[in-house]
Amino acid sequence: MISEDVVSEVVAAAVHETWMRSRLAQGWTCGPERNDALKTNPCIVPYEDLPEIEKAYDRETAKAVVRMLRSQGFEINRRSER
């Protein structure tokens, strides 16, 4: 079974990318600060480019999801490469 940290990092990145695509589709852009009127947010960047504090927030959310899935009996396994 894959460690919670590894799975959480993958989930955090995927969730961020989905959030970012949604914001971009709504007309938001990257800007120096969050401004709802101007639709700017400094986190509209690839996950890898986020500040560590923002990644940590996404990781904690992802870890909660992974723990919930495991508590419901789900297993998360990586497919072997062929």
C-alpha cells in the first residue's frame, strides 16, 4: 500500500489544478494578491510553483480525504508498470 503522504501529495496537486482551471474558466488571472473584484489570485499557478504554506493547506485537505477513504475500507494501490 502507498503511504498517506505520497497519495496526499498527488491528490493535493490534482485538486489544485482542478481549482485553478475552474478559476481560469471564470476569468480569473494570477495577480499579486487576491482581489475578488478584479478576479486576481496569486495562487493561480501550477501546484509546483505554489508557496509552501499553500501546498501545506492543500496537503492537509488531501490527507483528510485519504484518511476518510481508508476508514471506509478503500485501499489505494499503484498499478505496476507494464
